[in-house]
Amino acid sequence: MSAPDVSQSDPENGSKGGAVNPQPHLPVMLSEVLSALQPVEGGVFVDGTFGAGGYTTALLNAGAAHVYAFDRDPTAIAAGQALRAQFSDRLTLIEGRFSNLAEHLQALDAPAPDGVVLDIGVSSMQIDTAERGFSFQKDGPLDMRMSNSGPTAADVVNQMSHGELAHILKFLGEERQAGRIASAILKRRLKQPLKTTNDLADTVTDIIPRKAKDRIHPATRTFQALRIFVNRELEELAMGLSASEHQLKTGGRLVIVTFHSLEDRIAKTFFNTRSETRLGGSRHAPELAAIAPPSFQLKSRKALAASDQECRENPRARSAKLRVGERTEHPAFALDMSALGVPRLPGFDGLDQ
């Protein structure tokens, strides 16, 4: 059992932010990200998870010629307009998913980037806004959508079957009590639909009361699982990594910061499978096997953690892991979701499959 994403039980952990937000949302592992990306004057970079603009601002201040910054959340893009005005023609803000960064960059006729950074932590602005429904710390509508479009978490818990809900909670929340929680949700919704974050949190704590020794709230894993499912975060991550692989120039750097083990396993597998010389073909046709040269070179196969000092100053950094790969001249690999460890999830109308 891996450690859960504790951003729900501790709003100060696992979220990202930056200088343009008046609240103290600090970009996690900023110095390590800049060191890995090696921004130089004239370089072009992609910030796939703009958030409050922390990484983007640092890259521009370090001399980047241009930053293409993505965020699927329209409120983040709206809040970033002041930063765009400040940096004028050096910053392009794009409302969209980083999984589609290739299409956006090609449409803009952008040059191959020197670096891409993806910070997979949920935005602290989203957690802190009760109306977004990401956290049980503040009662609000049971929403959890990053893009403000498509089905909500309330739609999922009120419409999916017991088996589907249990599957989501088990695999995306790593929740041992997934079956019991799914049963409690179905029992409660027979009386009335679950509409708020308190409705869901209370449903969980009714059957799993919080004990004094508990490090996290009993509903933490349930909220994590639903957020990941509603936003298809693991699929987005895999597609974003692949899109970055296809777009980076030779020698370009891909930097990813993750906050829980589900994400980090995908990132680790992605880099490992693309940094070793591998055989193609199959056991059924060994004569077709050919050498697949690595598309990335790794400086280290171990993830980098935040420093003790940063963890003391910024609790959000405690669960962060940073991985980096440098693009080789060899062709990009085909994307295989199952090989990267992305679980097969139940379908739901309106959610990308």
C-alpha cells in the first residue's frame, strides 16, 4: 500500500502555486526544476501546468525567450493575464490540457521546446476554493472538475454502480474499505443524492470514524480517487509525457514533479522504458525483433526529493518527487497506456475514455 495523496487532509501539501497569486502558494522544488531545465537566454520552454505561474515566472526571469504555459482551468488562465501583460510577447497562455500540447504547439507554429515541466499536484487555488468541491476542509458543491466542464464528482457517486465505484476507490484511492464505502454511498443516495463535499465526507466517516491516532482523514483516499477519475489524471499524465517526448528537441529536458505514488510509478516507468535499449517484435515473431534505441537519457534513475529546509518552509513539498530525462536524437516511442501502468477504468458519459 502506497502513501495517499494527503492534499485533502492537509491543504498545505501536494498543491502548486506561484508568484502571481497573492496568497503564499509556493512552486514546489523550484530551484531543482530550474537546475534540471537549464534555462538559457533564447530558450523556449513549456509549462504544462501553469497554476499560479510559479515555474513560468521563474523561467522568464531566468532568461527564457518564450514560455508556452498550459492550464485546463479557465480561472488559472484568467488570473495569469497580468503576468502575460508583464512579459508581453515572451509568454503565451493556453487554456487546454497538457496532453494536447503537441496539437497546440503545432497550431501556433512554435519551435521545438528546450524543456517541458509538468507539476502534477492539484492546484492549491482549487483546494482553497470551496465552490470547486475538491476538499472536505470546506463544504461546497461536490464538483472536483479542473476544467469546469463535463460530469462532476456528484454525477459519479450518484449514478455509477457499486462495482464501478468500488473499482475507482480501490485503484485510484488505494482504499482498503472501497467496497464498504461504495455500499454506504449507494445506501445514502437512495434517500437523497449526495450534493456537497460534506455529504460525501460524512458518508465515509459514518462507517469509518476518525481515530485520534489517524494521520489522515478517513475520506482522504475517496476524495483523491474521485478527483483523479473525474479529471482522468493518470491518462492525462501518460499522454502528456508522450506528447512531450514527441515535441522536445534533441537535448531538451522533460521534468516532472509528482505528489503520490500512482503518478510517480507512471513517470518512473515512462523514463525507464525509454532510457534502455530494448527489443521490438514479440515471442511469436522473434525474427522481426529489432533494437529500439532510447529516446531519453537519464542522469539518475532515482527520483529527487525536496530538501529538508523546503519541506519545513513549504509543507506542500513533503511528498514531492522530481524526475528528469534528456531527449536523445532517436525516435519517440509509441504510447502504450497499459505498459505504463495506467489502470483501466469504468466508462462514464462525458469523460474522455
